[in-house]
Amino acid sequence: MGADSGRYRGTEGRISQWLRRRPKPQPEADDAARLAMLLAVAEAGMPISPAAHPYGYRCSCERIGCPTPARHPLSFAWQTQSTTDSAQIERWAADQPLANFITATGTIHDVLDVPLPAGRAALERLTEAGVDVGPVAQSGSDRMLFFTATRGTPDDEDEWWPCELDCHPETMDEHPGLRWHCRGSYVLLPPARLPGELDVHWIRGPENPLPDPLTLLETLTDACAQYADTADASDLDHDSVAWPLSR
């Protein structure tokens, strides 16, 4: 028994040594990388503010039936709260380590938000054509975000429309094609976590200059139209198969 006991103690000692040598998770490194990405966005002039985060498959806001879980600002005053001040962003990141962040559009930048297949096709065409594409992000499993310079406030107000007439964040399901986020809107920034282990991440980072939206619009519109035609054709094919089964 004594020999066995010594053998087990020796094994236990080796296990303890091995555990001490194992690399430990470094949340500080993840936090530092997250902060660096947020500060890069602010350095590019895009104002940001804290947003909700996933709580399991729900939203941290605990609103029953939240229409945009983990995708909305924490404060109703997000438009005035959004900032590029690095000290404030550092405080937010430290005080709210789980928070996502949004960026308010329509002052420095707009975002052209398209279905992921259309975005991939458009990005390939734009790159092949030598067009300067700015920052691009993938949001979840279904959308691609093209960051552009803002349309601003034209001299002729008839040439400007508020975001509510195009795509308000809480009615995005009603706009399956191209969404133009301008004044009065926002988008979720990378790095962000979404319910279902999805995320928002950069494809082209914020260090890329913001392009004029009109240089991208035609290609994005064409890609969205082709995507819609493909989706419609798929629906028709599905119906043609379903009809004989229903008779």
C-alpha cells in the first residue's frame, strides 16, 4: 500500500506540473484585440456606442421578444452618445466587457447592407475592376456591410431621405435586398457576437478609406437583383415540385 501510495503521489505531482505548464486562456489578449479594433474604427472617424450582447439565444436586454437580439444600442440616446473619444471607448470596453458596439451612420459614413451572396459577388466584381472598396464586414450568416462615405445633407433636401424611408434597424426583415443605412440608423460593429454562435467580423478593415457610395451602388444593386432573381427561381422550382404532391 505504501509503494502504491508513493506511486500515486508521484503521478499526482507530474500531473500538477503538467497543468502548471499548460498555456492558460488569456482573456486579456482577447480584450486587448477587441479594444484595438474599436479604437481603429474611432480613429477612422466613425462614432460608436455600446450595444446589447447575446445571453444564450436571447438578448441581454431581457426584453421579451426583442426584435434585434444583441444588435441594438444599450441607450435610447445612442445618437448623441456615440463618440470617437478614445478615453470614453476604453472606459466602456473595460466596464462592459461583454457588450457589442454599434456605429451611428449618417454623419461620417453610411453603410450599404446587402445579402451575403450578393455582397460576395459584388466584392469580387469591384475588386477585379480595380474599384477602391472601403471597409467591408460580414454580419451573421446572411448579410454583408459595405462602409462608405456619407451622403451627408445635400443642399437640395429632396435629394436626401431619412433612413426610416429605406431601412430602420428594427424593420430590417422587411427589406431583404439592399439597405442603405444613413442618417438616423446604425449597424453592429466587428468584433461582435450574435445569438447562435454567429458573429460580425471584418473582411476588409477600417483602415481602408471610405469610398463614395455611388462608386459601389450600381454593382451592389445589380448583384442584389441577380440574387433576388435566383431566389425567385428557386421558389418557383420548389412550387413546381410541390404542386403534384398536393393534388
